[in-house]
Amino acid sequence: MIIRVNSISEKYYIHLITGPGFEAGQPEFGQKMRKEPPFVELIQRFSAPGVGDQLTIMSHLKRFILLAAGLFGFCMLAFPESVHAQSPGNSGTAPMERPGSSGFDKQPGNSKLPMQTDSKSGTASPTAEPTDKPAASEQAPQQGLYIRGADGQYLPLPNLKLDQILEYLKQKQSRQSVPSPDYAVSSISLQGTIKDDRAILDARIVVLLNEPDQWIRVPLKLNESIFLKTSYSGAGESSPGGFNRTDGYLWWFKGKGTHELNLTLSVSLKQQLPSRRLQLVLPQTAVSNLKLTVPLPQISLEVPTGVAVSRKSLDNDQSQIELFGLGEQLDLSWQPIPDEKKVDTVLQAETLLTTDFTTDSVLLNATQSIKALTGSFQNVQVKLPESFRLLDVKCDGYKSHKTLKDNLVEVSLIEPTVGPIELQWTLETDFPEESGKFLIDGFEVSRAKRQTGLIDIQTLDGYRIFRTEGQNRSVYQIKANQKDLDSSYRFLKQPFQLPLNIERVKPYFSAKPFYLVQMFGNRAELEARVQINVFQGALDQVSLNWPNRTEEGWELELMQEPSLTEAIVIDQSQPNRVNINLLKRSKGTFEITFRARRPVIADREPFSFTLPEIKAPSLSATSLVVANDTNVVTDLTPAPKTQVISSPSAQLQQFSLPAEVQPLRKTEYQIQPGPNEFSAIVSIHNQQITANSNALLELDGSEIRVEQEIQYQIEYEPLSEVRLRVPLALKNRVNFYLDNEQNPLVPTWTSDDSDPVQNARLSLRSKQLGPVKITAVYLLPQDSQAELNVPLIRSDDVPFTESQFELALANEEDTQYLEVSSLNDAWQQQLGMNNIAFWRAVDPQADISLKLKKSDTGSLFSYSISQAWIDCSLDAAGSYLARAQYQFPVSPRSLAFRLPENAGIKIEAVWWNNQRITENLVQQGQSAEFQLLLPAPKEKASSSNVLTIDYGSTRHQRDSQFSPLSVVAPEFVNNLWVEKTFWKISLPGNDHLFTIPRGYTPQFNWVHQGVFWSRAFAGEDEIPVKLNNTPPPRQDFLGVNHYQFYRLGPATSLQFQALSRSMIVFIGAGTALLLGFILMSISALRSMLVLLVMTTAVSAVALWYTAPVEVLLQPAVFGLLLAIVAALINGTSRKRRESKLLTMSAPSDFIPPPSYSERIHPSEVDPEDITAVRPGSEVVEKPVSSSEAGANR
């Protein structure tokens, strides 16, 4: 038998498994389990929320175990030869103990391997070993317990019973208490003296053991010490345990209770003259202390933070030190304090100065670290800067301070020390707004041999701080190591001086004002928000220019919400100037706010209305929102010098309006920078109410459901109740609802029960302003199938400005074949969509009276054609074949359509869905009108029906290349609406579309394909649409070039123009080539101006004739390339002809000139003769004739 126990989320699953192949001690046991599934597997799940509930569950488990045992016995009887059980060597059982206990870890008497405990699951997982004696086949088989390990293997549990496992699970389910530790170091006490360079300490260590009769090793640490003597006392035994680097000295203890160990230690001191340091690692304990005697009369101590220390002087020039709360390490340093009378005191001081700025002062914070190089000190004298006032001084061991002459301050300490001590000074001086200069010096310590320091100047927004050149004594500027520092300086000796200048940086900022003005009947309230963005410097004040502020009666006040605004200051000498002081100097982006109010008298003459103007280097347009109270209307007219933008920009979206202003009527303005002056008229209006009615009539058999919506628009004053006039027949039938609420309103009837029209009052729960909707729902019986009379509810507050109703039929068949007409001329029928008829009232006071009539042709307004697909294929002569398909949402009985009479149209076939119904087509006389009888639906009509008409035209339309082409489609009579139309035309391979049909949107784009560009389909619905109930596609369409178009509404004809490819190339390339030849022939036209004029002309033509220009553009480029090639060839041939022409000389050219003006020809000079004088370029001053030349010769 195998019991598998799994714990999942505090629930246990126990699997009792029996079957062949359960041989104890076989290594392949788990593999057999996987190969041979068990014959019986019973699963019982139980939860253990509490001990009481677990006991109840245990009883059910026992029943389950008895049943499993019966099944197991049955299996044993059925298969005795294949069942083997584990034979335990010891028949006794050990009690089940908690994991980790000695009882749980005991191994059975005949087991060779110890049982191991899984710390995570808490279950015992012993290693399976074969028993010494295998079970004999003739012996009665016995049961054994198996548990599945982490690797999925089933391992035996010898000498354990199911009750023991259940008891263990019960203990595991209950909350376990945290086990106590084996030991704890209760306290450690050290006492000793200093001898030369060592400390001799007596240590008393108290250890508490919690385990009886067990040796426990306790780490004592004390790594830096050497044991001189040891002794032990306590109820138990102890023994040394050695030493290691991690735990230090180890000691063994045995026996539950308190053990006391007394040690004498020798610890070497660390020396760094003149100080001594004692360090010792201690065991972790709650109580630790040290009492140490040092052979020095006065000492200075240094201990870690958190350690309590006391010190007192003893006789014989000794001092006693006591420390409490040593922690895990003893760390004590001391050094002798020399007598000031015997040794001259020499000090060393390091000073850190930090300047900080406020709106009206300069704070100087100084931290001085002072220590004695020789001797000791109890008083320190420091010379402070003369221009600063001392606010505070403090340090450890501070006793008092007093101010001496020449700004010298003496600080007294409680006791002498060698330091280091830290003096913290706080000084203040007035902000040098006028002079712009202040001096940092001082902090010179008396008797100090070496004095250095660091000076940090904090950044001051809006100011530039720099030192005065040529007056820096012993001060050097260094790099600031913090972002908030303006500069840093170092001084190496005293006295030093650092004169600094402060210059205010002129701020450069932008402002975006937003004004919200709420107009009431007797006052106007202004809420101003100004977004400031400082790019340079810092701001501590923002100025406003507000002309006529006092005359108009504006009163300023700060807003209650958190803001940077501190105060509003008005200079009486300039009443129109308002200064807003900020809480601090600010930079970056921030917002200032303020309020103002003024009195207003309504229904009077126009009055002046002025708003403040922000003074800023960069001022954006002012956003103004005027929100009127519920019954107030404001007419704001800008003054001539105020520039108002008619359409407000998106800048208003950056400001959020208060919640109470959101429902009010608002007017938005954008004002250009400059004066903000207006002329305003405020008027108070009485309540205005408008109402309209919209009713929905739903016919369902013998009952009519009416849902009438009465929409109110309430302005100027809120409305608390509405008054309605209800026909008497509807008094007990109607329910009223407010807006979209689910709970109906309870009407208050104010008329007599006999009155034909009842007056009702409806409370609106709260006062309403703006749109309010009252919905009345009532049911009426339908007494007649031919007529429909419906009374309507009307408003008693105001008459309806508009009234309309819609009619919906629950039966789809009635919707298709029912014609509805009004018996009252007060209602006019409109075109409806989505199977809903729509009527609008000419007289809103009239009730509804309709006439219902069934018709074979169907209701004219009950449906519309969803979409139409028309596919036409044209030949070279202009004849075409076409297929028109129409999608119907319903299935009418008959249809009527017409075709153009002189178009040569012949209908070839008609299909209704995939059924051919050409024989049902009847032509009306000699006209081109046709009546089509549609087959009755055999079952419930589908959601989509398709009418297909195949037709063609034999008329030749093309007399020339430039003849326009036209294709037509059937036109349905009675104005049957088509929502959208897709029309596709296919042209022969040599023809291309040249113009776009007017009124259509092309569904193609120009795409790049290799060297050329072509038109490719780019629509959403390419035709023909593949539907399941359509006829097979036509195979006689011969078109190659396809073009698809789209339009909303019906389409009966499509006109366009197409050209052959050769004609397109001839026109485009020929025109470009001709222009190229003209430019080559006329040199005056070869200029950039002519090129620009030609480009402009082509662009202008493309505005009206885009498609032809796009088609001719590629051939034109080809023609330009030909023109360029021709120009290159022409230029090359011209150069060759010019190079072959020779000029013949006249006989006089051979007569040489006179000797005094004879010019040497370059060819007469030997190029290799370096002594030759080459002639210049002189020109014969006087011409010589041939006769003169001969005489001279």
C-alpha cells in the first residue's frame, strides 16, 4: 500500500494506491510505478482550519481507510502472486516526533541507512534499502507505507503507521512555537588597568544554556587577547574548544542553566602618539561594560557613537574610565591632556565658511575644527568679522562665551581638552542692496600656528557674485564641488580678506496671463493667473499696469490657495502701477495669482471695463474668459486700441476653470499684448424655456408602444418643475422619467378627472439649467389594422418648437411590404434610414393619424440599397459590356427601374441572388422602363440580398481619339436611395484613362514600378465583391487596364476620356521637345525667368486639370531628355565644324613691317636658347603701307 501526501495551500491530498510491482527495496520501484498504473487510486481531500474540525475529519479519514483496506484486501485475494510488501525487522513502532528531534532521527533496528528529515516539507524520507531477509512467497503479505520524494520516487517508511502520519500533519497544521536557542551570552563585564603598552583585564562572561545533557560550543570572540588565567563556576561542565579566526576563542559547556567563566586577559594597545587605543572583539550580548584605570591624571577620550562613557580622576595621578553598552566590539582611544601651566599651547584651526542669502540679509555659517598640537586648552579666542553680527555659537563641552574688544569672542569649555572640537558660528549682516559689496574676513584663532579654511558662496538667484580683483589677501579661488554653490575659495593663512561684489542681473522672463471674469447682476469678480517663465536672473516682484483702476472701483486681494504671492503693494504716487511681491526670489516656471472685484450696475448705459496689463519683456496674448451668471448676459466690446483675436487659440486649454464655472455660459477672448480696455453692457434676463418633442412608435401586433422624449432647453434661471398636458386616455398609462434615470417621476395631477386634457406637474428633484429631458412611455391598443391614432403629450410651459416621430415595425415582413401615409396634413414624411419611417410636424399641436396599407412594391421609405457595384468593360470602338449588382437589406416583391432610351442598351440576364430570373423582367411598352417581379422568399429573408443585372451597349462612341466615353447604369424609380456606389471601368490594353469622371473619387494611386510610374488600386472594397449568393463572374470582359471610382449616393452614368498610349506619348513628349527646340533656337529665352514662368504655367494648369497633367508628365520628361540629347549632339557637331575652317591671308600680310617697329614672331626664337630676348606685346604705333615698307627696304 502506498500513501501519497501532498500539501497544497494548507490542504492535504492523500492517495491510497495499490497494485502490482510494489516490491520493497527495488531501485526501479519508481519506474514501475510510472510504467504500471495502479489498479485502485482513491483521493480524499480535507482541510484543517482548526483542531476541532480536524478531529471530525479524522473520523471520516478512518472510514476512508477502512474502505481502502477492504479494497486492498480484495486486490490481495485477486492478485496474490504479484503483490509484495515490505518486511520490517522490528515489529515495534516508534512514536511520531517533530522534525529535527532525536526520536524522529532514530533509525530502525534492521535499517542500514539513517532516516533523513526534509527541512522544507517536514516529512521523513529514509533511503530504501533491501531487507536482510526477503519475504517468502508463502508468508502472508504485510502492508508498508511509502511516500513520494522530491524527485517523484516512492520511498518506503518502515515502522510507521497511518495514525502517526496523520498526527504529524495535525501538528504541522497547528501553529508551531519558535524554538528557543541552544545558548545565549547573558552578560560580559571587563575590569582592568593599563600597564605599559598592554591592558590587563578581568573578564566575567555569563552563558545561559537551554539544552540539558548536551555539549554546546559557544564562541567567545576576544580575538585580540591572550588568556592569562581561566576559572569556571556553574551547575555543569566546561572545556576549552580551541580558536579560529572567525569565532575567536571557543568554549564547550554542558548542563542546562547559568554558566560563569572568569578570564584574565592581556590585550596589546595600538599606539599613535600621543594617543592609545584599545580594541577587542566581544560576543553578542545584551549587557556589557568596562571599567578601566589609566595611569594619567587628565585624559581625552574617544568612543564610538551610542556607547555611554563616564570618567573621573583618582589619586596618584590616575583616571578611571567606565563604558556601558559596548556592542560587539570594544573600541576606546585616549590621550593625555597636558597642563597649560607647564606646556605652551599651540593650536591648529580649520575653518569652513558658508554664505547664505535671504531677501534682506546675508548669513555666514562657520564651522571651526580646533585641536592642540602641544599642550591643552579650555578657552578659545576667535576674532570675528567686523561687518557681521554674532547670532549663535555652540560646540560639544560648551560652557559660555563673552565678547571682548575688537570683535574678539572668547569661548569657555567645561574642562580642558586637546581637541579636536568643533565651534559652530552663525553670523548675519544686512543685504548690500545699495552698495553691492560685503567683506568676509576674521575667524582668526589666538595661539593657532596653522590656520586654513574653505569659503563656499551659495548661489543667489537673480544676482551675480564675484570678488574684487587686486584685494584678495591669501585667498585663492577653487572649483566648486556642489551644484548649488556659486563659487568656492581657499585661504591658507590668517589674516585673510575676501571682498565680494553683488550685482543684480536684469531678469528676462515671459508671461502668459489668464483672466477669468465672473459677471453677476451687481458685481464683477476677476481671478487672475499669470504663468511666469524666467529665462535669466530671478524675480521677487511682478508689476502690473492697470489704468482707471481706482475710477472703476477695482479692489485687489490675495487668493486663499497656496501661491508665491506674498503681498500686493500700490504706490500712491503711481496709482495705476500695482506691484506684486513674491515670497522668495524665483526662477524657472511658476504662477502668480490674485483676485479683484468691482461694482456693476445692470441694465444701464455701457461702462468702461479695464483689465491689468502685465509688464514683461516677453508677453504672450492674454486669455480672457467671461462667465456669466445664470440670468446675466454681458456684451463686451473692445476699445479701438485693444486688439482682440476673433478665434481663441489653444492657449486657453492650459488653464483649468473652477468647477462652479463649468456649467455657466462663457465667452472666450484672446487679446494681443497692449491695452486691455473694453466697453461692457450687463443685462439681467428672465427665464427662457424652449421645448421640442421626438416620439418613437413601435408596432407589435395589436399593441403600440410610444416613447416620447420632450427635450427642454432652460436658460438664465433654473427650473424646478415642468408642467405637462396629458390626454385623459393616457393618465393611468404613462410613466415619466428624468434624463436617463431608471426610477419614474411621480406626477401631481391638478385637473378634474373629467377634463379631456389633464395637467400634470413633475418635480425635477433639483433645480435644472441647460438641457433637461423628460421621457414619457405608454402603451396603446391598436384597434384598426388600417389606421393608427396616437395622442401626444405636450408642454404646458411653452409650445413645442419642433415635433417629430419615427415609426418602427417589429415584424420585418410588414416593414418590407407596408406603405404608411399620414391622414393629417400637419405631418410631412421624410426619407428614413435603417428601416425607420420619419415624419416631421408642420403644426406641432397636431396628434398622429396614420394610414397603413400593404403593397407588393414595398414601402418607399422602409429600406434603401446598401451599396452598388458596377463593372464595365469597353472595347476600342466604345461599346461595352456591364454587370450591375445591388445589395438589398430586405426582399421586396417587385422592383422598377429604367435605362436611357438612346444608349443602345440590351439586358442580357437578371439574377436575384444566385437565381436567374430574366423571364420575370417585363418592359413597359416601348419605353426603357422595366418591371421586375422577384421570387417570394422560401424561408426567413437573409440579412443581405443581391440583384445582378447583366447588360451591354452596342453603340459606337469613338469617332476619334479625343471622343468622350460614357457608360450608364440602371436607375430605380420612386427615388429608391443607394447609399454608396462603386464603379469600375476596364479599358483595352492600348488605352489609358485620361480624365477623372466628375463627381467620383478615384480609388487608385500612382506607385513606382521600376523606371516608370503607374496607377494601382488603393481602395477599401474592390469589386466585384465575393458573396455566397451571387452568380458566377462574367468571362467575356476583355479589358486590361482597370480603374475604380467611388461616390456616395446613387450613380446612373459615368463620363470620362481615354487616349491611346501612342497619343499620350506624342502629346507629352512632343510638347516638351518642341519647347526644347524653341529654347535652343532663341537664345533670349534661355534664362531662369522663362523657366520659372513655364513651371508656374504648368502648375496653374494642374490645379484644374490634375489627371491629364499627371498622365502627360512622364512623356514630357521623356521629351525633355530627347531635347537635352539633341542639344548635346548639336553642340558637339558645331565645335567640330568650327575646328576644320582655315582663314586665307592677303598678299600684303607677307610684307614685313619697318625695322624700327618690326615685331619678332615667336616662331623665330629658338625655344632652347636661354639667352634669347623674347619680344613683348608692343603694337605698331603707326600703320605702314606696302609701298613705304618697300622704300625702307
